[in-house]
Amino acid sequence: MSRRSLLRALGAGAAGATLAGCGVPAAYVEPGDRAGRDSSARDHTLHFANWPLYIDTDDENQSKRPTLDAFSKRTGISVTYTEEINDNDEFFGKISPALMNHQQTGRDLIVMSDWMAARFVRLGWVQEMDRAKQPNVAKYLDPQLRSPAFDRGRTHSVPWQSGITGIAYNRKKLGREIQHLSDLWAHDLRGKVTLLSGLDESFALLMQGNGVDITRWKRDDFYDICEQVEKLVKTKHIRRFTGNDYIKDLSTGDVLACQAYSGDVIQLQADNPEIEFVVPEEGAELWAESLMIPNLAHHKRNAEKLVDYYYEPEVAAELATWVNYVCPVPAAREVLASSKDEETAALAEDPLIFPDDAMRKRLAIARDITSEERTEYAKKWNAIVGL
């Protein structure tokens, strides 16, 4: 199950949008009030909250996590690892009461999608990391992920894994290639196309199909795609809007082409090599899900050590072989390429794990939907989608 495909634009998201705006000024935490008393030197523990299925596990014992176990053995830091993040908005609602009231969350490290990470950064709910103590992050972090609009210089966040929102399709059943987003609107695909239901998951790729620079998109760009999608819904060209269930539709042939996440497609291709993933000529969205240290965390230094550990190319390579998302450590590619295992070495050549230069030129990180925009845009999009 994909982490990205579990995201929603409803529920706590609407509440979060209000909270992140000017409605609750007290929610913002000043820089001087974010750090807690760090117990790392005497208390060698760490609480790490992550998404399900987002770390390597031992084939014979699923409770064992080889890279995490190796970190504990090396450092003496015992990690309490919980797979408690199933939805960005849900988790936001779970820990926001503590953060807005200047209380400890009980977690030292969390992983959020960048659009939600942006909200945490705007609210001042996460601490700046000491990059001087993270030489691997400073050296090996993918240049394309180093400075998103919401966190210039990545001082408050570090990508755990990255990915691409593009187009997946069944080439054999369709009988032709898809190269452009506009190819989805061809007559022979009427009723055989799905789009992602979440606003944050959908809008960037659709804008790119219109030739928009998503790093600086405008209000008119958003309403242009809304108008286009409304027409496609009315003519029943779009079969439906989905979460991760597009995987089943594509596998059964009920859908021939859809918006999709790169990591999902790698998994699909293992069972069905006819499924292809394409970065349209107009471009696709590059995104990340990022590690952050919440305010008042008791083990900040331990958390920084863990983050830096996962940026060692050898460790990043081991994680990449299991999760199959875009690796945020390009140097891990050489590690995999040198593997004596043929299947592992082949991963180094997979552009959905290590995008080549040609693909990278077509990838962009979308500017975030601001807190002022979110309520209006979510209402409009959800009305189209039927949420």
C-alpha cells in the first residue's frame, strides 16, 4: 500500500487549514520556544513514528528491521518504531493539540508528506536540525530536493523517500504509447481513465499538462484545471477519482490509464510487465515525505543521528531495495550497481528509483497551497471529485 495513496483533502485537513491561517494566532510557536531539554546524552532512546510498509524488514522475521537494528547496534540508541501514520490529516489532528499548546508529543521523529510538512514549518511546530552534525545529509542529499519553497535549505525537514506523480497505463491493452498528459483525453480512453481524488496529489500534474510552471502557479491556473476536469466528468470521460484503488483498476483492465505514483508502479510491474509508468513530456511532480523533529522532543540529538545514518549511501541503498521509491541519496546508486546480486544491481538502472538526467529535467516540486488558499481550493476540488 502506498503512503501517498492514503492521503486525503478532507476531514482534519479543513480544520488544519483554518488553524494554519490567521484564525488561531496562538497556534504559531516562536523559534525560541521550540527546543526542549534534550536527554539524548544520558537517555539512549528514540521514538520514531512512520507510515506502514516504509522501512526494510527481514524476510524471515517481519518484526526485524535490518537497517534500524544496525543503527541501534552501532550507536547504542534503542529505537521505538511505530507505524502509526496512516493519513497526514489524521496524524496532524492527533498531535496538533500538544503542539499548539506547547506540549511534548511523545515522538522524536515523524515523517510527513511535504504539503503537510509545509504546514508544520509555517506553524513553527518543528525544530531546525543541526546540519553541522549531519555530514551525510549535507553531502549526499539529492540537489533537486535540497530547497523546497516551504523549507529553504531543508533546515527543518529531510526527505525520507521521494517519488513521482505521473501516468501509469497498460500499453498492450491500449495498443499505443502515452507521452503527454493530453493523451489521457483521447476518445478511445473515454470511461477508462482515473485521476487521484486528493487535491494535493492531483493538481500539479494536471497543471503541468497545461504547460504551467508548478513552482510558481497562480490562482487562474488552478481554476483552469478545475474547468477542464469538470467537463471531463460531465462527459463521463473520467471513470472516477481514486485513492490507492487505482492499482486494482489498472491490474484488472477496468482502467487503461491513470494518475499514479512511481513506487506503486514498480510493485505492479513485478506481476504485470505490461504496466508502464511515464513522465509526460510536459513534466511531472517530484515529491517527498520528510523526516522532522517536533517541538520539545526529548531526544533531538539522537533523532539527528538517525536521520544522518540513513543518508549513508550504503544504508540508503539497502532501504531503496526494499521500498522502491525514488532514493533521496543519488550516491546509493553506485552501491547497488556494484552488487553481485543481479536483481539488486538492476535497481541501479531503474529511473523510477534513480531518475536519469533526461527525466530529471522534466521533474519539478510544486509550490505549496498556502493556508489562505487551502479552504477555497479544497472546497472547489472536493465538489468536483464528489468528496
